[in-house]
Amino acid sequence: MRFFEDSKYYSLKKSTYINLRWIGIIGQLISVYLVYLYFDFKFNFYLSNLVIFFGVLSNLYLIFIYKKTQLSDRLALLFLLIDIAQLTVLIYLTGGAKNPFIIFIIIPSIFASTNLGIKTNLFLVLVTCIMIIFLTFYSSDLPYPLANHFHISNYIYYSIPISLIIALIFLNYFAIIFGRESRLRKEALNKMEEIMAKEHEMLSLGGQAAAAAHSLGTPLSTIKIISQELTKQLKNQKDVIQDIELLSSQVERCNQILRKLSLNPDVEDNFIDEDLTMRDYLKEIISSFKETSKNQFNFNFEQDAYSKKITKSIEIVYGLRNFVGNANKFCKSKIYINLKSNTETTIVTIEDDGEGYPNDILSKIGEPYLKSSDKDSGLGLGLFIGKTLLEKNFATVNCWNSQTRSGAEVTIKWKNKDLFNL
């Protein structure tokens, strides 16, 4: 088992990292030259320049030799360790823990905490803590003549590294937590994009299948007619007749296959491409589930419901389908879908007679990859996708356990001015 993981979700963007390093290098050069030339402080000026030059070389390596656009978790660790080592040497040469610029030594670890794996972050925090402790007890004096005038109580002196270590751990803890949530959301969004891409691909294949069925219909009909004529003309030649009958049966089989291919894709294609009312969208979604489900769907809507058509949005269709599918999956036998609409708002309510949402996830519904204490529950990604897609299209989505039935309830609400101007 490898200690450091390579993952597409644990990486640094090379261009951003290079720019941040240039800012750090330029800041180091300005500080060193200003202190040495302008303030006339005495310290190991040439060795400090050599350390900074090493940082310049490592940045040039990233620009001209390393060609990838992302730094992997392992390579990012290597360069961040170089940054920590470079800062440690510079601070060692200029006073150690007494140098106020020691605070910059915690930056590489904090910068990495939101982008890299937790093991990498813990290792960087450990290394940084060791460097801070080292600089507390071992370092050159402050640049002359500061060293002659710097007198401080040991209580204050040792509080500096202690406060730095506490700040380092505190900031990294919160950055790791937020980074983990960000990566989970990133993974879920990537998964959602994959699902949406497959949906578009299936629609495209369905349209192509319908077109192919339509185009092949004429030549197959021609073959069938010719085979019938040959059967009449060669009815006395039994060997030939058997081949012709086989040809005719295969033509009929091709027709049956093409009818199956063209039936469902054609219907689905019309449904997706048309501008429909919310009532019609829900009817089509319910019909698609009825074909494969034994559950009972109860669809109620007001007769005077606002009947303006919605400009086609596959995201709304897919979002609604996710919530209806979730109710279909977890209900006992019944799903209740209610549509209320007037000139101001449109509200869709989806309920089921299942067990409802487990109590431990009610406050977190809509977050990706939730794990419930109920082992039979698979909540998480479906709710996240549905909620994200609908909220992206100006809906307000609320999920709770039904007050009138035993199962879950989802309320999806739009202002009509948003819904009909997508």
C-alpha cells in the first residue's frame, strides 16, 4: 500500500503554483537586498542569494522541463518540501525564531491542505513543526546591529514557535476539512457530468437508430418484394426456394428489429425535444417509470394549473426524474405527485409511503456521497444530482419526512418568471 496516493482529485495546477512561487521568490529578493543594501545590516548575504537562486532553478524546471499542466500529489509534496527547506535556511541565516518573517514557513503547508491528500498534508505539517522547533534552538544571530539590541523574555521567545505550531495545526485542520468537502463535491459534479453526457449520448443514439430504421425500410421492402416474385417464378426448384424463403424470413426479422429500435427512441426523442407544460413533463416522466415498475403512481394537479409551456431543459427533466426515481426506489407501493401552479409560482410535491429519510441525514440532504447508518439506504449522489440540477434552474428544493404519510417528501418550487424564462 502506497503512503502517498496519486489521484486526479489530489493535484496542484502548475501555472498557479509557479506564479505563487515567483511572488515568494521576488519577495525574498526584495527583503534580502533591502536589508543588506539599504539598512546596511550584516548577515550571510551571498549564501542567502544562493538559496534563493536554488528556488529560481526549481521554478524554471517546472516551466521548461516538466510539461504536464498538473502536479501530482507526490511531485507537489517534493516541491513543497523544497519551499519549506528554502525558507528554513533563509530564516536560519537571519535570526531563526527571532525573525518575524518565520511566519511564512507555515504557508506551503496551508496552501497544500486544500489541494492534496490528507497523508501528504499531515507529513507537511509534521515537517513544518520540526523546522519551527529546530529554528527555535538553532540559528544564526539576527543581522548586525539588531542582535546587539534584541533582548526578550524567554516566556515571550518560546511563545512564538508555540503559537506558530498551534496556528499551523488549527488552519490545516479546517483547510483539510473544507478541502475534503470540496473534493467530494467535485467528484459528485464530475459524476453528474458523466451521467448527463451519457443521457445526451443515448438520445443521440436513439435518434440515429430511428433514422437508420427509416432509411433501411425501403431497401428491405424491395428485397422482400423481389424474394416473393422469385418464389413464384422458381416454385418448381425446391433447393432454390428454400434459400429464398430463408432470405425472406431474415428480411422480416430485420424489419422487426428495426421496429423495436425505432419505437422507444422516437418517442423519447420527441419528449426531450418538445416544449411542454410542467404537467406534461411530469406525465411523461411517470409514464417512463410505469413501464418497468409495479408501484402505483398517483398524479394530482389542479385543473386550472398554469399551462404555459417551458422552454425545453434536459436538466429540469433529469432533476425531476431523479426525485421521482428515488421515491419509486424507496416506497412500499405508492408514490404521490402533486402539481400546484398559478400565475406566480409552480410547486411540485413528491411523496412516497416508504420509511422516509433516516434521521442522521435529514440535516445533510443534498450533500454528495452521504452514508446513512441504515445499510440498506443508498442515499447521496441521486439526491445531490437532482437538487443541484433543479437549483441551477432557479428552483427551491426542500426535503423532509412527510407529515401526512410515512415516507419522504420533496417540495420543488419555482417562481414562474424564472421557470418560463430559462
